[in-house]
Amino acid sequence: MKRADIGVAMYLLAAIVFFIVPIPSFLLDIMLAANISIALVILMNSLFVQEVLDMAFFPTLLLFTTIFRISLNVSSTRLILIDGDPGNVVRTFGQFVGGNDFVVGVIIFIVMILIQLIVINKGSERVSEVTARFTLDAMPGKQMAIDADLNTGSINDKQAKERRDKIQQESSFFGAMDGATKYVKGDATVGIIITFINLIGGVIMGVTRQGLDIMDALNQYGILTIGDGLVSQIPSLLISLATGILVTKASKEADFGHILIGQLFGIPRVLYIVGTVMIFLGIATPLDWRLFIPFGIAFLVAGRSVDGNLAVEAIEEEVDTAEEEAEEIRRPENVVSLLQVDPIELEFGYGIIPLADVNQGGDLLDRVVMIRRQIALELGAVVPIIRLRDNIQLNPNQYIIKIKGIQVTEGEILFDHYMAMNPGFVEEEISGIPTFEPSFHLPALWITESQRERAESLGYTVVDPPSIIATHLTEVIRAHIDELLSRQDVQSLIDNVKENNPTLIDELIPKLLGVGEIQKVLQNLLREGISIRDLLTIFETLADHAATTRDTDVLTEYARQSLKRAISSKYFPANETTSVVTLDPKLEQEIMNSVKQTEQGAYLTLDPEKTKAIMASVETEIAKLEDLGKNPIVITSPIVRMYFKKLTEDYFKDLIVISYNEVESNIELQSVGMVSLS
């Protein structure tokens, strides 16, 4: 055990022993002196500690000191009643502090009790209760602020975790302080009861055992009792004061003394007024001028001094600012910081700033948080931090989206307007400003707030500007999520799986595949919109087949087949026949005959004329599906799927290519056409 642990244990054990075992008066003197010194240490710590959480164990400390102090009360009571000699400390407090007069001692003791109970304890109890309540109520807002800072890149994940932990600690601390103040209040109450017990018991012992008359017994034992009460209540009062200081500190991180003096005597005008008033009272009233005039002069001199200091500080601050600006100009530019490229950026004109500013009621930051959550649930990938920044070079209502520093799309909104889109069945049209929805390029109208209710009643889909931007950003992230998945992200995903499946990961990595190869497989799946949330199934499939091939394209096909339940539920509704397009077996054979295998992988060597004919046939057949309002889905044999997808992805980005092995057996399909060369 550490020495500190032994010391704390001995402190508590001593309190328990003092309840049971009588101790000599000299040992009681030592313990009472130690109790006073500990109370002073606690008071000074609470006064000068810069942050309340630096004394996070204060509630526990209150309990320890309260028990120890009561145990000393019991020991001193035992000595007073047995032989009337509780030691030097108790006797001195009774004679010196109490004026060696029972009546004076009683009055001082009662005054201290009233100060502690009514003034300090009552106020501390109320402040603790209110602070605990407000701290708890403020937790959701603080958590959202941390998430917002994290999404804007102001802080990193480590700093966000530290802030969340700090919020949790503050909530626990003030909640504990709310209850701990009851210890101090109970301690003061017990002090009163013990004092009366000592007084009554002492008088009885003096009269019955020592043969004293009642007045002598009252005076002798009364002084000792008051001394015992004072020597107990003074440390109790100090700790009560420390409790009040700690719970009323408005500044969580500050030099308390410097801040207090600065706030009290920091305004020269106040000191001038107070000094003038004090001098006036000394001259114009019967008050002793020898007291009030010197005080007034002292305040005037202090005001003059503070005024001069403020002027010097202002000049120094101005000089420092000028020097910093000059140093900034002379300093060589740190180009390393300019090399950092943000994975995702949303830049917007100044007209969109209110949508991103929480103080103006904007909720764009909250929507960005929800985008990351939505993508994680939908695709199983962690979206990098999305950087939001304003750009005065853009039009006021314009925004652009960048992926790895390169602009990939843009959009424009009308502030205080809504976008109304006709889903296809609205008969009555409304007036508005024609535009296109930026995510899917559908025709739409900008309408005003007054038109919104009527547009919705007619059947229009009406969305507000933040929803438009959030939807556009979501679609862009979905389209580029594969290239946003870095090796470090993959390693994090692997570590998550390893926590519960260490055997699988040890078998797979690095014996069979490296992190880079797993990254390519996961990117292939994400590129076609396949969720990678079921990493356990994907990794087990890779472990099964990586021994025979390390071709990431082939391994991707195996992984897709193991995820056929998820693929089927995504593209083929249950209890419903799905219309699809198939491939001509002759075309499949033609594609396989054109595959060339190399060390770097396989590629197609189709004749350009044949490729052109295939694309024309694909366009014709998927038009049939689009006319039916269906998704463009092509079903192929497993061995052809990845080659046909590569062949068509540059021409038809939204084309869904699925193999027969990726379809559940209970799914009903209906072919409405066949892609062929003829």
C-alpha cells in the first residue's frame, strides 16, 4: 500500500478507536491541534484552488473530518465527566477564548453556532442544491456544444472526450456537494446537543461525586464544556466556510485572490467616490475625524494608483499588440499547416451563416452530426470530421462541397424561402421561382413562408434550406464514402472487431491479408452502396477465401455473396415481384472470353464497337424499368458480375448490378428485358 493510503486508513481508524477506547488528555491535545490544522489546510485550499474539480473529493473529505471531529467530542466528553481534566487545549479555549467566564463563553459559543447554522450552512446548502440542479440541466446543451466543436474541427476526439469527462465530473461533484453540506449542518447540530449533555452531566458529576455545590459545579464544568464546544466548533466553522467558498466560486479556473481584489478595487472612480464620502463624514459629522479622514485619503491614493496602473497596462497592451503584429510579419510563414487537406468541407456565403450559427437559431451543425450518425447506421462507415466554414468569395446564398480539397458540387438557396417539389401527382400548380433540387436535379420552386401551408395541402413536398443543404451533403458523402475510408479508419474498425473476436483477426491479419487489401475490399463494397456494418461476416468470408486468392476484386465478390441477405433486403422488397434486366448468355460468354489475367489483376479487352453496342442495349433495357418506375437492376451470373459492373460504371453510375448468388431463394424476380449484342 502507498503511504497516502495508509495515512487515510489510520485517520479513519483513529476516529473509530476514539469512540471506543478512552485516550489520555495529552493525546487528545495532539488530536485537537491536528484537527484545527487540517481545518485550516482545507480552508486555504478551497480559497486558492483554481478549479473546483481540483478538490473533487471534497464531499468525501467532509464526511471524514466530520466523523473525526465527533469522535474527538466523545473523547473530550469522557475526560470531562470522568476526572474533569480534558487537557490543555480544551481548558485554554474555555478560559482564554471564553474569557474564563461561563456566561461569556456560552454567548460566544451560541453566536458561533448561529453563524454556522443560519448564515454559512444554510447558504451553502441552498447554493449547492441550485448549482447541482443547473449543472445537471445544462449537461445536454454542453454535450451538443462539444459535438458541434468536434464537427467543425475546433477540437479533436481526445479533447472532446476530455470535455465530456469533465462535464460528467462536474455533475457528480456538485450532486455530491448537495448532499455533503448536510454533514456539516448535522455536525453543528450534534455539537449543540453534546455541549448541553456535557454541561448537565458535568454539573451532576460535580455535585454527586465531588461534593461541590451547584454554582461551583456549574462554573467549573461549564467552562470546560464551553472550551470543548469551542475547540470543536471552530474547525467545524472553518470547514463550513471552505464549503461555502467552494460552491460559490463563479470562476472555475481563476486565481481567486487576484480576481477578488481586482474586482473589488479595480475601478478608480469607485475608490474616488468612497474616499470623498469618508472624508466628508469625518469633517461634516461628529464621527472621529482621526479615523475617517485617513481612510478617505487612503482610498483616494489607492484610486490614483489603480488609475495609473490601468494607463500603464493599456500602453503596454498596445505596445505588445504592435510587437506581435510586427513579429507576425517578420516570422517565416509556416507552410506545413497549409498542407493539411480536410476530407470533407462545406463552404458557404455569408447569407447562409445564420443557418450554421447556433446563437441565431441555426441547426445546421446539429444536422451535420445526424449525417455522420445516419451514414454510420446505413453503411457502417465512420464519416470523417466535416469542416464548416464561411467563404466571402462565394455568392451570399451559395455553398460548395469539397472532397479532399477539391470542389465536387455546389448549390444555392434562398434564405427565408422553402423549396417545393411536385412528386408527380399534383394537379394544381402554385407560383414560385423555378429552380432545381441540388441533390437529384429535380425541378422545383422557391416559395415564401406564406405559401408553404397551401403547397403542402396541394401535395407538394416542401423542405427548408437547412434540409436541402443537409440532404445534398448526405448524397455527396454517400457517393464518395469509399475514397473517404482511409487505412487508419480500417484499422479502427479492425480493432473494434478484435475486442470480441480476437481469434478471427489474428488468423486474418497479417497472415492472410494486409490492412491495405482489406481497405480495398471494403471500398469496393461501399462504392456500390453495400453496407459494411456486418464486419464479422465480411472478415470471416475473407479468412475463408484469402488462402486461395488475394485478388481484392474476387474477394469482394465472395464478400457480397456472404451478404446476400442484406443485399436482397436492400433492393428486393419482400412479398413482391421485382422487375429486372438479365444478360444474354452469349454476351456473358463474350465478356469472359475478353478477360485478361495479369499479376496486377484482371481487365477487359472488348472491341470498342462491341462495347458501344452493349451500352446501347443496356440503355434500351433499363429505359423499360425506368418507364415502370423501377430501379435499374441487372442480374448476371456470379463470374461475370464484377466485369460487367466495371464495363458499365462509366456510362451508367446508378446502374445496380447483382449476381444470382446475391439473391435470396425466396425472392421473386421478373425479367422485362435482356441485354445482348444483337
